[in-house]
Amino acid sequence: MFARGALAWRRHAPRATRIIHSSGSCSSNGGELGALQPTLRRVIESGVPGADVTITGWVRSVRVQKRIAFAEVSDGSMLRGVQVTMDDPQMARALSTGCSVEITGQLADSPGREQSMEVRAATVRVVGESDPEHYPLQKKRHTLDFLREIGHIRPRSQTIGAVTRLRSCAEMGVHQVLHDNEFVRIHTPALTANDCEGGGETFSVFAGGHPGAGHPATGQPGDGFFGSNVNLTVSGQLHLEVYAAAFKRVYTFNPAFRAEPSQTGRHLSEFWMVEAECAFIDSLSTLMDVGEGLVRSTTQHLVDHTGDELGFFAHDNEARATLVRRLTDRQPYPRISYTEAIDILQRADAAAKFEFKPQWGRALQSEHERYLATSHFQGPVFVTDYPADTKPFYMRPNPDGRTVACMDLLVPGPCELMGGSLRDHDYEHLRRRVESQGFADGSLDWYLDLRRYGSTPHGGFGMGFERYLQMLTGLESVRDLIPFPRYAGRCQH
Amino acid sequence: MFARGALAWRRHAPRATRIIHSSGSCSSNGGELGALQPTLRRVIESGVPGADVTITGWVRSVRVQKRIAFAEVSDGSMLRGVQVTMDDPQMARALSTGCSVEITGQLADSPGREQSMEVRAATVRVVGESDPEHYPLQKKRHTLDFLREIGHIRPRSQTIGAVTRLRSCAEMGVHQVLHDNEFVRIHTPALTANDCEGGGETFSVFAGGHPGAGHPATGQPGDGFFGSNVNLTVSGQLHLEVYAAAFKRVYTFNPAFRAEPSQTGRHLSEFWMVEAECAFIDSLSTLMDVGEGLVRSTTQHLVDHTGDELGFFAHDNEARATLVRRLTDRQPYPRISYTEAIDILQRADAAAKFEFKPQWGRALQSEHERYLATSHFQGPVFVTDYPADTKPFYMRPNPDGRTVACMDLLVPGPCELMGGSLRDHDYEHLRRRVESQGFADGSLDWYLDLRRYGSTPHGGFGMGFERYLQMLTGLESVRDLIPFPRYAGRCQH
């Protein structure tokens, strides 16, 4: 007998681990060799008024008045920079937006509303200049479209800074939640000989710059570097199933690639996905429990650690703040079948006037998903058991013969956040499906083998990581939610 | 003033997070809907003799005697499977190696030496059969070469199972250590227009299966999908520097790609790297502190959580056990200059009889690195300040005009585990270097811009993740340290 907390057993007991054992006091010896400079967050959160400090960072803005000067110094560790006050305006003479600085002084309670503590400067040293004539990032509010044009400078902006911290923290949350629940992290490959899922939207990979490069061992041209056609993966699922058939609970957190020609802000050519796969589960509701738990716990992790950033994006937006609360509260996310969804949509059609009429047997369109998540449920909702004809060959058929045991998690914003299913684990049935899809050449024999040797009922899901961040930030374009966006017509840097 | 523990401040306070809030007792209701099956590790570690349990997993071996039968059942959560005893040999009738099972019974103290607890079976149910005639993985010891031929089955073997758990735990350790030290995780891109590092060993990427596919927006053939040549990244460093110029401490943990034609077990076409970059550091010794701390803390994390697996690979191998202790103890790793290394090697040459004579100005060969790490220091050693001519353009020159501020961490086994440097942060000097390297076309202007706007002395390093695991496991081929190895002539699945 196990208690309720059985799944919470922690293999990876956490402890704070110091990298630098030899470092002494690291804020009062700014620039001294042998220690990393402290982050500004650390200086501010651990400091007391009157303490001597040395801070380093980049100047976001300078304001010089008659008898005093102010600078905002940032180092990406907080939403806002640290305010530095200079009693002698001459101290600010060499400062300009974008330059890097090392400043010594004293911490002091701030009279301003935007920060709790400020630094009263004693010395100001410019580490690296920044020509104000040319520095492209100014104090004024830039559009995200403009920031994307200066992709190597935009990390210093407040919005991209907040996105970056959320992104980093969210990945940590995902790992923590899944390790806490005994999932084994599998590094599924980016390069794959498997091309059964891409629908033609895969990227091909060649060594030596062209498809005809010779085989490295035989020297024969045309064989290619690997001796077979190789694509960039569109999903780690099939590979993950291999490891689920040995480790019971596995996940991957990897880039995936689609040569999607869309010019909208909804698609990236390179994006990140969390994918999980569990053996020995016979029920879609168990799978939804896992998916729901992952979203809830990861979001709670963000609330606990990046509240400022979540607040920044929910500023003046009650709907977004409500959504974050809804994602993390204990109330189960609603679960409806595709058939019920069609029913809701048909009843709503008179008022909503959908471009595509909702009809049983057809795929849900974005406008339908948006209506369900944003208008009807106003929060996350699982839609299950879609018609088999609208879904891939590997999904497990339901007893009704018409639908498959699958689920999509719809949310306000990106609409489809997560998609998953139980997998067909019956060898003969799956073999016929594979052959009818045109893969009778044996290229999926390895995948079928998983059903020949110790098959188990199993299932899994994938969650688009940029879509997850899009939901929390409300940013329109996924291009602003990844450090270096790649999409049709664009691969900068 | 900050205390010594300043760098250990934890942004991501850990807590055990349950995914499945609704699950009740999950081991006594085996197969019941709504809860994940517990792992065998959980069953064994949390169980008490006499407890009713249900276990699921895959049969590794069956042994039928006259009055009793035994089966070893594994689910990848432990080095060894759980021993199941069946008082009636008939219960084992349907069992064969590789089949999946659900077994109910009672936990009992085991009389065997290899496990503390076993399961006395009450019922045995085969979930998925496994034809013993064809199942390729037998109880007998297979070679790693053979296991690689059955890449979709090998995760069920004891060795690959141990590697996989080490790998998963090591990644978690890396994230934990770097987050504990306030590093921001940056997802540097796999697709890049930057091709200045590959030395011709880069993979090219095309949409639509061939280089001539039209531009998706203009429709013009020859432009390609992105409108520019795109490669798979060989390193995230340059992109990471962009974010280090905004976040001070950043890291990436990503796949990298090299079309290395080598047929040996030392190189993968797709491999994983941990790369870290720090702004505002002026000293190589600080950088080595960070690199050394990462190796020490991650290895300690593995000792704490995967001691069985480390022990498995160090079995009958005192050198490996000593190495793990050496990596984790508090003694600093020795640090010598390249010049001192050449001196040591020249003195050793009479006895060691190197194929390549050690000579100042030439790159260190593998045999030299091996001698230093394995014979001379018998453990990790940093070698610093190599001749500039042997190193890439972005490394920071030393005042002597002949060497650069770089470091390699050499270890027994893979030899070079980590490589890093301070980066040239002087705009004019770096611009001349870039141009002399043939990149005067403006393609690196963005990289140079980092030195124009708020440049800081900075540096970073990369650590090969498979090499790190190779050091700990002693496995000869890196092909056995990644779930799906890709190398010249081979891209299975």
C-alpha cells in the first residue's frame, strides 16, 4: 500500500550547489579575479541599506539634472534595472544607453515607486562604450517587429528579457516536475531516417553542401554521408516510444523542425517541444491527468519564481491574470469529446458565424478551437476522441470504430497547446495501418517490433513550448518567444 | 557585503511536485484507470515485507525448476530487475524473455544476494507476448556492437539502461547546478546562417528535399526556403555570447552537429553539449572555477542519485572509482600552461615514445592529452594558454603576443572533456581577425556589434555531454552513450 504521495517521491533531492567554492565575498570586490560578478537581483534582494556594493551591467537610460544624475543599470536578472543616483552630474558624463559599467557605491532605500533599493554611486567606470548615435535600442518603446530586426541586441530589451527569464524558468520547471514524477529524460535525435510524419514539410540534411556528396566510407557519390536519406525530425514521438517500452515513463525536451511555408506569426521552422510517453496506461483520462499535471505544476513553478515577469505580461489584462490562476488552481480542466465539441459549436454558429461550418467528421479549425477555449470555456479544455480519419495512423482506435483515443488541450491564445493519444499497440492492426499509409517498405519495422516484443497499452503527448509561453505572455507572434526565430524567408545569425 | 554562499542563492526553490493529484493508492490497484503504474524502484524502496503489490514491467529472464519458478522483471527504473518467485511453476508457463507482464503478489525479504526484496506472485498476466524464437535480446551477455544493431531493443539491456539513467540524471544535475548559480538557460538555434566555425564539416539544410526549392514568399527558385544558406550548428557559442551581453550568466544544453567522416567510436554526427558564457570576467581562472565547479557538482549529483549505475561501471575497476572520488573531492584540479605541458611531454618522450614529437607551437595530439591525464596527473587537469595559431579567431590574446587565454580540461578516458576561453572583446582587434579569416563580407557584423555596444571582458566553455558520460562509464564508443547514435554511414530509425 502506498500513500497518495507515491508519485511525488523524489529521486533528485535538490540542494543548492555552489559552483565556485573558492570565492569569497563577491560583491565588495567588484572586478577582482577569481569570482563571478553577482547579479543585480542578488545585490538587491540580499542587500541592506548602507552596504557597500559593486555592481556591473548595461545602462538602459541616463537622466542628467542640474545637481543629480540617474542611470538605470540592468543585467538581465530582473524585470527592472537598478536605479543608480549620482550626486555629481559629472559622474554621468561618460554614460550612454547601452554602455557597460562597473559602479561602486552604497545601497539605499529608494524613494521611487518602481524599486525598493537603489545604489548611491561613489565611482562610475565605463567598461565598454556604446555610441549613442548608432546604438539601436533606445529608451522609447520599440515594436516587437523592430526588435526582431536587431535580434542580437533585443535580449537587452525589457520584453525579451522577461520572455527569456520565463523561458529559462519554465524549462527548469518542466524538468523538475517530470523528474519528481520519475520520468526518464531521453534525448531523441534531430537527425532521422524516419519520414512518415512530416507530410512533405520536412527539411533534408546533406553533408558537404549538396545531396551528391560521397559516402565517407565507400567514397561512392550519391550514397550520401549517412548512406540513406536523412531529415530533421518533426517529432520525437516514435523514438520516445522505443524508450517507453523499456523505462515506463519517459520524456524529451528537444527542438523539432517543420518547413512550414506560412508567413504568419503562428509557426516556427525550429521550435521546442516537451513530449512525454507512458507505458502500461489503458486510459485516456490517465494521460490527461499527466498532461494537466504538467501544465499546472510548471505554471505554479513560474508563479513561484517569475511572478514579476508574469505580472508584466498580465499588466492591465485581467483575463491573462485569471488564466494563470485558472491553470494553477485545483479544479480539473474540463474534458469534452469531439462530438460534444461539435454540438457546442453548431449551437454557437448562429451567433459566432464561423467561416467553416462545424460538422462531425471534419477537423476543428482554429476559429472553432478559439471559440471553445476563449468564449465557451474561457480557460483550458480537453477535447477527446476525434474521428479516426482526421488523425495519424498510430492512434489507438476506440471501440466505436469511428474515433480514436486522442486528446487536444485547447487554451486561450495559441488554441492548441498539447496533443496526444493512446497508441495503437496491436501488432496486426497497426501493421495494416502502416501498410495502408504507404510504408510497406519495412522502414517502420522497428516501430512495429515494439508491438511484437512485450507490447503494452501506452500513450503520450506533445506540448509546444513556444505556445505554452505564448499563452502566458499573450504575445501575438511565436517569433518573439524563442531566442533566435527561424521561419520561411528568415534565418538570421 | 555578501557571505561565501552568495553564488548558491537559489532562484528555483525545489519542491516535490505531484503530477497526478487525483491518484489514490497506486500500487495496490494495478491497472486501474486514472493513475500511472508505480515504478519498480518505488515499489521496492517504499515497500515493506508482506505488502500487497502489483508490478508491471518486462521479463528479462525466466527460470523454471521442478517446484518453483523465477522471473526477473524490469521497468528501467533500477539497475537490476525485481525477482518474482512463483510457487507453482505452471504460473511461468506463458512467460518468455521480453514479454510484458502484470503481476500481483506480496513483497518479501529476498534470500538472494542481488536484491533486498522480491515479489511472491499470486497472479501472473502476460500483457504483451514476445516470441522467444525471434526476440533478439537474450539473457546472455551481448556485445555493445551487437546491441547497436538492434537500437530499438537495446534500451532494455542492463548496460544501456544504466547509461540512460545516468544520462537523464546528469542532465538534471547540470540544470540544477547552473540554475542554482543564476545562469539563464538559452535555447541557441540548431539552424544557423553562420558558417564560420565548421571547417567544412557542417551539414546543409534544405526544404523540399533539394537545394533548388523555391523561396516560399517570392516563389523564385534558388533562393531556398530561408532566402540564405542554412547549416546545422556546430556550436552555440556565438549565439550564446549575444545573450551573455544581456544576462551576464547564460548557458545552453543543445545538440550540435558535425559531418565528421571518422569511422572510429570517438565522434558522433549529432552530439550534445553544455555551453556556458559569463560576462564581466577578466580572468581565465574564474572561468576554470566555473567549469571545474560544474563538473564537480554534476558528478556529485550523480553520486547522490545514481550510485548503483556508477558502481556498475566502476565494478572491478579501481581506477574509475578513484576518478569519481577525485572529480568530487574538494582538491582543486591541477592547472598548467601549454608551455608547462610541452615541457612535461618532452621529458616523458624518452619513455613514452610519442608518435608525434611534442614541440612548442604545435597542437597537442590525443596521445599527448592521454599521457597528461592518464599517466602524469591520473585525473583531471586544465591546460591553459595555447599558441594563438592553434586556436580560433575569437579567443582573447595574451599580453605575450604568442598565446591566447584559453583552457582545455583533460580527463582520463575521452581526454578533452571541456574547452573554453576568454573571448576577444576589443572591437578593432577582433574586426581585423575576422577579416583576416575571410569573413569580411559583413556576415559577422552582428558578432562584432557585441564589441561596439557595451562590450565586456567575457568568456565561456563547452563540455561534450557524451564525453562526460564516457569518462564516468569507461565505455569505449560514444555511440553507446546517446539514445540514437548518428555517424558516418549510419542513421538508423
